[in-house]
Amino acid sequence: MTILALRVREEHPVTNVDPADLTLWPTIRHLYPLWRAQWRLVAIGLSCALVFTVLSLSIPILVQRTIDDAIDGNDHSLLVPYLAAIVAIATVRFGVNFTRRYATARIGVTVEARLRSKLYDAYLRYPRAFYDRHATGEVISRATNDIYPVRYFIGWGVVQAIQSMLMLVGATIVLSVVNWQLALTAAVAMPPIAVLAYFFAHRVFPISREVQRRKGHLTEASDEAVVGIEMVQAFGREDDVRDRFSDRAEAVRHETMRQASVEARFLPGLVFLPTLGIAAVLLVGGREAIAGNLTIGQFTLFITLLLQLVWPLEALGWIINLGQRATAAASRSFAWLDGIESLPERSDPLPLPDGPLPVRFEGVRFSYPTGGEVLSGIDLDAAPGEIVAVCGATGAGKTSLLQLLPRFYDPTEGRVLLGGVDARDVGLAELRAAVAVVTQKPVLFSVPLRDNLLAARPDADWSDVLDACEVAGVADFVDDLPDGYDTLIGERGVNLSGGQRQRVALARALIAGSRVIVLDDPMSAVDTETERHLVEHLRPALAGRTVLISGQRLSTVLVADRAVVLRDGRIVEQGLPDELITAGGPFAQLFGEEALAA
């Protein structure tokens, strides 16, 4: 199954690009409020950029005055004051630059953290269908790989771009005031720099977007290989998985080298062109200085300022590159924030009634987005205190039906009612607090056993926890664990067997105190003796609650008061389990020899 899934995903999603990924609007719309929220740090960064620019322009002016007044003017009394002023300004500029870098770094780190939290919060709200369509690795990549470029652009690139523009404008003004003809000569390199920067941005953006997309595919391949490692090794498919990973790693390398090739062609030009302005000033300005039309101090001012402009002009290329990477990366994640709707909730949700909650499926039809109809016109009632078993062959729709109760999915048609209230009209938090779910493959967290048991109800009394563990059979093995209830379970419950994980999940559902309990084949991994123990203790523990249970073994189903049989998404038989066995219909046929032995 895992290997097949790898091959199917290889054929389709890898080559598909979400059209929303191609637009800049999601990036601007989501980034600007986060950047603006740091307005104090932004104000500090911009103020420091302005002060840094003024101080940087002041030093060449003081150098000019030192040469013209103190050296050429033979007024040596001005030499020390001018030099002291230069040193003082350089010292202040050092402190200002440190403050700017610290403030912008905090902006970047804070925006990165909030972006990641925003995306993670969205992941928690997205319906189950979202995760059916997207690979885990892709989901992880958009919340990790795609956020890093944003941090560096927001934290360094934006303020550096503004500071570079301030420096360019300020230097232009100073040079124009000193000698506007020579200032025009110095600007000879600006048109080709602008043209080169435009073509560089135009070329690097689609490649940057493709690099981020390929990195997502690589993360996807890594995640699937790790999650499915047991099956990969069991079937000897290491070479296939390694080849698949290598292909995707090679795709990342190829696109990254394309990006590096574009950078290698354009960035050196952005570094080289500013020297043309310096060469032009040396030629024209040198002649003017020799002719006496320009003082040595003014000539030095031009050269010093142009040298100071080399880095802002060089930084232009890096900022464009970083901005394109950040935009390409962020637009992928923000396209999900804009293009995927969370499970809809009413603005004025209805409360569930107090007391026991009857459940009713009323004319329910359901289809997955990528498949045909799974449930066709289901009408089913479950009363408080009643255990209803949902039976059927694999693919009959049992799990799909049960997943409608906590609104993992919504029915395509019809309604799911709890206490007479449509589940879609109830707030999700209240609904899921009222419905506890135990799946065939329960998820446990890498925390102590105690915390896993209390996951749904952290304030539960410990005596209630012990009672639930007794009923669910957790008490039978907890003493064998190294630290008892404080034993670290490990990722996905790796330190427990499949049956132990199911018993922990069952105990967790009982501790939750929910009025409706959904048990989706909850004892498939336990042995017969343990199952008998669970069945004997389960009915009293479930008294007063509305319970729907599915199972592949008759011994599990016999705990129910009533059984319904699904076939091709329809109810084809229902009644008391013993009567259905005697009738010899679909229910008896489903369980075969087990039914005959009963």
C-alpha cells in the first residue's frame, strides 16, 4: 500500500502547480500585517537606516573639508577637530548600525515565528479532506523550508533596500550640489544597472519558485520513506525508495544550479557596473581637478561617495534575489491560506442539549472529493445507553459513516443530528468534546503515558483515570513498563504494541467523559483473551452513553445491542446480533464460521 501510494503520487501532484502560487497578492496580503505589527522595531530599523545614511554622507564631506581647509588651506589648527569629528561620527555610526541589525533581525525572527504559527493554526483547522489530497512531506515543507527565505528578506532585505535607496538619493543630492555636471558623469552606470536588475528579477523568480516546489517534493519523499520504513524493509524496496529520493534530490540540485547559473550571470554585472561610474569620475573629475575647476577635496568627496555606493548597488542584486526567493516560497504557503477553506462553522453556533445525546443519520449521502459515492441514503438512529454496531465488508463505508459524527467530514447530502441538532450548527469545540473517537490505528504522542491518557481531559481525577485503565486493560501491562504511567511512549506510540496502543486509546476515550463514543474497530490488534476481558468490562463503562462501534470480529460486535450491516454504502440489514445470526442473512454471511460457532 505504501509503495503503491509513492508511485501514484509520483505521477500527478509532483508536476502540478497551484495557479495561486503564481501570484504576489497572497504574499503581500499576509506579510504586510505581520511586518506592520512590528512597527516599533520597524521604526527603530528605519530611523537607524536614515541616521546611518546621514552619518555615512557626513564623513566624505568632513574629509573634503579636511583636505580643502586644513591641508590645502594650511590651517593645521582645523586638522585635529576635523579628524576627531570623523572618528566620533564613525563611532556613532557603528552603534547605529548595530542597533539597526539587531532590530531587523528581531523583526525577521518574529515574523518567521508568527508565519509558522499562522500556517500551523490553519493546518489544525483544515478539514480531513485537505490531508487526503496533500502528502505529509509537502505540508511540512511549506511550514519549514518555505518560511526561511521570508525571514531573511523581512529581517534584512527590506530595511537594507530602504537604506540603500536613501544612500543613493542622499549621495545624488550631495554630488549634485558640489558639481552637477560631474554627478551626471558618475550616473553613467545607473541605466545599465536598472536594466540588468530588471532582467535578473524576471529570470530568477520562476526558478526560485521551482526550487521551493522541488524541496517540498524532496521532504515528501523523505517523510514517506521514514513513515513507511517497516514496509519498505519488509518487502525489500530500499532500492526503489532510494532511487525515488535520489531523483528528487537531483531535481533540487538541478533547479538550484539553474538558479546559481542565473545569479552567476547577473550578480557579477551588478558588482562590476558601479566601477564604471568611478572610472568616469576619475577621468573627467581628474581633468577638472588638474585644470583647477575642482578642488582636491571635492574630487576626493566624489571618489569616496562613489566607493560608499558600491555596496548599496551590489546589495541591490542580493536584495532582488532574496526577495524573489522569499516571494516564491511565501506565495506557496499563502496560496493555501487563501485557497483552502477551513471546516465551516456558524457565527452563532447552537448549543447541544444537556444530558444524554441521541444520534440520528438522516438521509445521509457522502462522497470523497476524488472518488464516487461511499454512502447512499443512510437513515440510522442510536439512542443514549445503546451500543450500535456498524458492520460490513472492507470498503462498505463503516469508517466513512463514523467519521461524520465528529465532523471529520460533512455529508454530501442529509444531516447528522446529535440531540436533534445538526452537527454543522454546533461549534466544533463543543461537538468534539461531546464525541470521543477511538480509531483502528490510534495516534499516541511522544510524551509519558500519563499525558496520553489525559490528552482529552487534562483535569480528570486520577481515580477516574485508574478506573478507565482497568476497563480498557491498560492496568494489565502498565506495571511492566519501566516507569509505569510516567513511561515515555515514544513517537506514534512506538514503545507499545499495537494492542497496547488500542487499549490506551480506549482508556483515553473513556476518561474524556464524552456523551457519544465512536469505536472504529478498537480491538483489532488485541488477542482473543484480552478482547474477552474488554468486552466484559466495556458495557458497564459505556452505560448511559450513545455508542457506535465497528469491528471485523464477531466477538467485538456482540457487545452491541443492535447491529446494522452496510453493503455498497447502504444499510441492507439490521437487528439484534443474535437474531441476525439466526436469520442467516448478510450479517451471518459476513462473519461466516464465527457466526455458525456462536
